[in-house]
Amino acid sequence: MAEGRHEETLDPWYDRVAEAMGVRTQDWNDVSYPGGLWGAACDHSGRTANPVPVAVDKDTCVNCNWMMAGCRFEAKKSLMFNYLPAALAHGATIRPLHEVQRVERTDDGGYRVHYDVIDEDDYRIRTDSGSIDAKIVVLAAGAGATPVILKRSEPDLGTMPNAVGRYFSGNGERLNTAVVDEDRVRDVLGLERDDERAYEAFQVGKGPCVANWDRLDAALPEYSRYSLEQLYFPPALGTILAQVPGAPAPSWFGADKKEMLRRWKSWLIVFTMSEDDNEGVFGAPPPTGNATRLSQQMLGRGTLSYRPTMNTLKGWAQSDAEVKEILEKDGIASVAPWTNDLVGAYTVHPLASCRIGDDPHTSALDDRHELRGHPGIFVTDGSAVPGALTVNPAMTIAALAERSVPGIVDAARERGVDVTYGAPAPDGATSGRGGVLKLVGQRT
């Protein structure tokens, strides 16, 4: 980790993000049926469980579980309702469907960002291209794309730091699917939805609601720390990779898989976030984009290689065993982890492929998120996080991004840009701003 991170905690920056996005901690009256089931099972096995913080308007939410696909009821506090409108109000321009390909230097010491405009229906089709000149470049394309853009820019910008495209972490993520015994849920846990159903509510909710954090103890050995979070994962991969409990081999098809799918309303998915070895490495970038697109939008083949080490596998095995112990106690459910036969690993929180740190050999960015050897280029997405966090990293990614902004403002001023730091939250609130201004007052 970078020294600057030790000198000032992230707490004020977390507060800044929470204020900007409306993050709040749920109580037990807010959680979904799956969250309540996971909490009850944890309690039954002698463990703790807690409602997780969310950026969701509980008065608008209808518990439809469409958070990953996009909330049509506007209950999810996505960036469209806070940071982006605030940016527009301050003069920003948003260019939809503009895909950055590479960055080069200009003769005046600035940068030129080259982009393609892609078709709104078929992302394989380019409809236009162009470039934008800038004095400062802030990359936030995500851990799967930022290092690809930088590696593709290397012929123009010069040698990239060694850590660009290395040390990728999948946040140690792992999934287990449980098939719940409805009678045991009623008899053992005392839960009922109504007179006819004890549970049958896998599809009801708003993503993750309840987590077990008993293993988040710094005194525990490395690779044995993890959180276990109830999660809804939508169909497609969620049904393909889910395995039949007790099956001797990966169960893609067959009568047992068909029966498991018939009982899908009685599923419960538990999401492990653990420690890994940062073992992901990107290969040579494709000609455009961050992957070779195989379909109109969603499917592509990238150059990332991720082969779990024995340390990572050991952590997964330990968390799998604990999930099984919790949910199979007294016959509440039958549990099996998702198969890794289709892909070596899977993650919804990619991290660390262009990370901050003290050591120039193992980190691409300095402690203020500036790309080593390339002044004026900053990285503020998940790729900057040093490694697996064992919890949902969204708040930490945003807090680190907020923490980087004063340094970016300083760099812009040095290049003649008239800019100041210290805007209120998008809704006008100022308490979060007050907390961070104490840390950066000498730079405002």
C-alpha cells in the first residue's frame, strides 16, 4: 500500500461518497426474503449476520432484483442520479458510445486521446472516430480496460510501468448455490412467507442484503479471511454454472439438473469475497477495445490470463466448506459451488491491474494515482485498488477516486487550468466535504 494511505484513513472519503450517493445501512425490516433466510441460517449455526449498506431508495424499490440489468424504477442510486448530473451542471460533456483506443503525447506536453464511436446496437461496428486534446487525462475504464488502453498507447507514450496489466485480482470471488428444503426452513428456522410458502423467494429482492463478516479478522492467517454475502445472480450464467449438490462431476445437463432448475424459486446464492494472489496478467492488447467482440454487445474474448494459485484455491475451499456447514446444518439446504470448468475464475469486481503502491516495480501508480513516468495521466477506477478487499469494493473504489481528486486539481492548476477543489455533494450537502477539506486544506 502507498504511504499516503497510512497517513490519512479513507474514512472521510467514504463519508464523502456515502453523502454523494445516498448510501445507508439497512435494518432487518428492509432486507429481502433471501437476506432474511441467510441471516437466520447464520444465526442457527452460531454465526453473525448483518444487513449491508446500499445506495437504494427503499421507498421506490419494488424488490424486483433488476439491479444488475438496470433498475427501471430508478430506485438504485446509480451515477446517473448523482455524480453525472453534478458533472454536467459544472460544464462537463458526456459522449455516449465513444470508446477510447489509445493516448499519445502532443508537442505542447499535453495529450491526445483517440476514440472510436461504436454502433448503439452492435458494438463490433465503428461509425466514426476522432480525438480530443487534453492537458490532464483521467482514465477510469475499469480494471479490464484501463491497462489495455495504456498498453496499446505504449508505442506513442513510451514504456509503461511494469505493473500495468499485471497483478489483476478478481477480489477472490466465488459463488455457491443452495437448494433450500422448504419444510426445514419452516420447521428449523421458523420462517414463513405466508400460509403456503416458507420461502420460494430467490427472485425477490434488491441484490445483496445480508452478509456474514465473522472471518474479517486481521489476526487470521492470510487467505483465510473472507466475507459471505447473500446475492441474487440473474439467469444465464447463474443457471449454467450452478451445479447440482452432491453430483460427482460438473452437472451441465440431465435429470438432476432439470429438477434443480424446476426448484429455482427455492435457491439461495452465497457470494464469497476472499483473498487471492493477484495472479491475473493481461496479454497483448487487441486491435481495438479491451476484447475481441464475439457478439453484438455482451460477449467478448479478452487477453487476461488468470490461473488461481494454491493460496487462492485454499481460501475458496475453506469458504465453500463454511457455506456448506451453515446451510446444510439440520437439513436446511443442499449446497454446491459453481464450477470453474468453463472459466478458470469469475468475478464481478475486477481490481488491481493498474494499482497504486510504494514500490515502482509492483505498482503502476504513485500514492496520488498518477501513472509513473507519465505526469498528467491519472487512474481512478477499480484497477487502482492494490488487491482483493474481501468485501464489496464499490465504496473503496469510489473513496479512492475521491481521494485522488485534490492531486488531479493540483496537476491541472500547474498546467494553467482554472479549477478549484471543494464542490458540495450533488444534492448540495456539505458535511462530507467538510470532513475532507480538513485533509486537503493546504491544497485548496
